[in-house]
Amino acid sequence: MKTAAVNISDKELLELCESGNNSGYSVLYQRYSKAVFNSAFRLVNDREDAEDILQEVFVKAFSEIKSLKNTDSFGGWIKKIAINHSLTFLRRKKIYFTEIEDDKIYDTKDDELEEKLALEFRIEELQNVIAELPLPTRTIVNLFLFEDMTKEEIARDLNIPAGTVRSYYHRAKKKIFEKLTQKCQNERSA
């Protein structure tokens, strides 16, 4: 079934689910569980919590599978459920985002900074540095960089002003660049 499952579309798998065939659920789980886990883990930063969220997401998705209108968008739909569950988890942990008044932070070197990050450092190092950020900042950075959400979508989902999201992100970029530069200098001098 595994080789055949690669060639089966999500739409066909959803049809199997609707007809009561459990293999549809199994293949959908195999296809999307890693991405769902990674999304949750990046946000909650704890393996056990991410595993719990993974299970909750699939239970919710499979119980509401009939409400999915566009069967070609199962991947995006379940990823959105994962992000929402992760954000709900963070809210239950009483993670608060404080509004930052100064939303007019501009740096002419932003483009240069992003190019340097992309060229000089590997993704794993970047993820390690992001994991060290305070939870509110880390949440915004992960949603923007790894979940491809716009700053406006992040603001809406976190119920904070878009300017606050931009401020968190801008400050995080500077902090990430500083930490990665310092790490690189330490490695060169060692």
C-alpha cells in the first residue's frame, strides 16, 4: 500500500475516508503527520506537547473531515488546524503578547541582513537560535518564517496589532543576526 499511496491524491484518500475505508485515514496521517508535528513543535517547543497536539489535530480533522469543502486543500486545512491548536495551547499556558507602540522601526540594512542570514548560516543553526528567543517572539518568528503566514494573519490569529507583530519580528531579526554572528565568530576563533 505504501508505494501505491504515493500516487493517490488527497481527494481520493478523502473519498476512501467517507466510504468508511480506514486506509484513507492511515495514508493521510502518514502523509501529513510529520508536517503537523513540526509546525506544532516549532510553536510550543516541547516534544511531548507537540505530540499531544499532533494527536488532537488529527482527531479534530478526521472528525470534521466532511466539513472540508475543497478536498484538494487537505494539507493546508490540517496545517491551519495545527497552528490554531498550538496557539490555543500557548494561550492556555498564559503566554501574553504585549503591544509595542513603536511600529515605525525601519532599518535600511534589512535586505542585506536577510541575505547574510540566508548565505552564511544553515537552517538548523537558525532554528536553534530561534528556539532560544522568548516564547512570544519565537511564536511570531516561527509563524512568519516556517508557516508562511503574513504579519497581518499573525496579528489576527494572536489578536494583537499588526504593528506589534512587525516590531516583534524586527527585533527578533536583529537578535537572531547578533547571536548567529557571535556564534560564527566564536567558531572561527576556536
